[in-house]
Amino acid sequence: MTKSAKPLSLRQSGDGGWEVENIPGNWIKCKNEEDAKILSNYPIVLKESFKVLLPNEEVAEKLDRTAEKMEQYNMSVGARYLRARAEKAKGKDS
């Protein structure tokens, strides 16, 4: 049995902003709650891309959207990986 993916931790800061914990003890300040939720769901979106039959445009769209947000918050390594998965989900082997 495989472990289910869990979202990254979210919290609301004292000033009302939103933060995501990408690695233990490292919180990334987000512009809004929507961005924080997209970043937080990164592990779930990634795992979903391995659980569905590819190609799958819906999964590709989720991967691309999450990668775009990750790039905005300087999470480029994860973003590149998601972009590669998105290409596979689109039926392209790059």
C-alpha cells in the first residue's frame, strides 16, 4: 500500500498573510490564500500525475498551474520537475 500524499503545511501569519512550509522550518510568504493553497497542494498534484493513465489534459493543466506558482515563489527545482511531468501528461516525451 502506498502512502497518500499530504499537502504542505499552511499558516496565516500575524499580519494576515499566508505562508507555506516547503521544507521543515522554511516558510514561504505568499501574496494571497489562493497562491498558498496551490503551493500547498504540490505533493497531491504530483502524486496524482503518477496515478492516472497518461496522457491526461486535466492533470497536465494542474501540473502546469502549480509549476507556474512555484516559479513565482522561486521554487524552481520543483517547478521544472512538474513541467516535465506536465509534458508527459500531454503525451510528449521531452
